[in-house]
Amino acid sequence: MPRPLLATIHTAALANNLAVARRHAPNSKVWAVVKANAYGHGLARAFPGLRATDGFGLLDLEEAVKLRELGWAGPILLLEGFFRPTDIDVIDRYSLTTTVHCDEQLRMLEMARLSKPVNIQLKMNTGMNRLGYTPEKFRAAWERARACPGVGQIALMTHFADADSERGIDEQLAAFERGAEGIAGARSLANSAATLWHPAAHFDWVRPGIILYGASPSGVTAAIEGTGLQPAMTLASELIAVQTLSAGQTVGYGSAFSAPGPMRIGVVACGYADGYPRCAPDGTPIVVDGIRTRVIGRVSMDMLTVDLTPCPAANVGSRVELWGAQVPIDDVARACGTIGYELMCAVAQRVPVRAE
């Protein structure tokens, strides 16, 4: 029999979360961001739940081609653009939209032989300081793109660094408006956090990512309570063993946990080779038989251990939810000092995945 560990992708939750994004930005079109294999959910598995979007945003040409093969005929945006001239041939063949963020990309477009003009999103660096033209250099880049025969429609985009925090978007939004003053073209600014919390940034297109998968842009579960977002992934397993400890007995590698008194512990079929974070400390939330309890001891390659004190009826075969509807992925990530994005993307290939 296979190990009982299973990741379940909830198609209805993806569709619901897309509808939530639309309700928050009712006058905008939506780029559904499906980079990193749809944030670890699987592009082919996520596609049916998100196909009501206006366009898809991703990074890899292979994933863009896969979307076309799945039957998507609408817009596909390459969020980092392209990296070499041969990429432009694929962009042309599959009618992709590409981000342009530097002169090197413009130069490749100027030299390309295309069957039709390529639509681009010209990116402005308003303070994230990763990709894009500064506001002062943006107009010159736009004029150069407009003069290029290989360029079709030009949209304007930027990316917010602090839309999920108290600092907010005001400074970056002002920089964008300064750099884009008098320039025509659709605007695409809002990431997940700005889609939820900053309507001033919605403009023509929004680009939700993490909220499509039911997690919080801020990493705080309470921040999305009341939005209607639903987790799109459940990672679940079972207890494969139960041990009874005496006071002072330890658990796992490094004897990292010592029992304060007599207690029962459960062994769960899931470890860091499955993508569960090895750094998960004692107290990381987990649910056994519908009851919230805690991880104890060091997570090992194939197993982890849990405190069964709150769930005395639990035994071998009891269902364990590592994250999902009962244990928000952001709660697990927060305990581990990371974010839900990373946990989603880290689920290992050896974990069976089912879409429903």
C-alpha cells in the first residue's frame, strides 16, 4: 500500500478565490498568476478552476506553451519577459504577451523578425528595485518601444513591495504616476495585497497570485478573515504509529523534545522529503482527528511526531491535516518563520496529488 500522504487540490476553491478577486476589483480585468507550476498546485490541475480569468501570468515559456495545449486561447503574460532572442520566436508562435523591463530586451525586439507585433507590458521600477525602468527613464523607454515595428500594444506595469504592510503603496503609486504622466496605455499594478486592500491601484488589470490559492498576502490568517477566500490545497496524512512516553523520555533526532510527564505521541507519515519544513518548531499547529494539536520533536525525512494529549482517542490510521481548511497554511508557515507561498511551492514530487 502507498503511504497515506496526499495533497488534494480543490478546483471549486480556486474558482471561488478568483471570484473573490473580481469582487474586490470589479472594474478591472484579472491576470491570474500561475507561476511556479501554479504555486505548487500544478498548472494542469489549477487551470479548470481558474479558466474564468481574463489572462494568465507566469514565468516559463514551457508553462505558457502548456497553457495553450490545455486549450487556453486568451492572453498569457510572461512576468519576467524573455532572456534570449530565440525566446521571441516562441512568443511570436504562441501569441504571448511579454514584460519588457530593460534595454537589452528592447534591443532584441528591435532585431527580431516577427509574424505580427508582440504586445508588451513595459515595467517601471517604483521602489521594488528588482526589474524595470526608473520613473525618470520610463518615457524614453516607452517612446523607444512605441517606435519598434515589432511591438504592438504597450501596457504599463509596476510591482509593489509593501502592499501587505503598514508602509502601503502611496510612495510607489506616486512614483508610478509621475513616471507615467501623459503616457497612454492600460495600467497593471495591483498584486494580491493591492487587489484586496488598495483599490486606488486597481486600474485596468490586477494580478492576484497567492489569494487565488486561499492564503494571505501578509502571511497572517486573520488578515483575510471575512474575504471568503478558501484554501485550494489540503495536505493530509495519517498516524502510522503511537508511542506512550514517560516523563523525561525524548523524541526524535537530537532528543529535541523531552516529555514533561506521561503522554501519548503520534507518528505522522510526512517529513521534510515531502516538503514539510524541517525547521518546524515544537508547537507548530497540526490537526489530528479534527482536533488541533502540535508538532513535537525534530521533523525527520519521512516522519514527524505530534502531541496526542488533546486527542486521546486518536490511534493508528487517524487522519492528520498538515494544512488546509482546519489548519491554515499561513499558521504553519508563521510558526516556521516563513510564508505560505514557500510551503505550497515546496511540496515534493513524491507526494501524490489529486484534484477534485
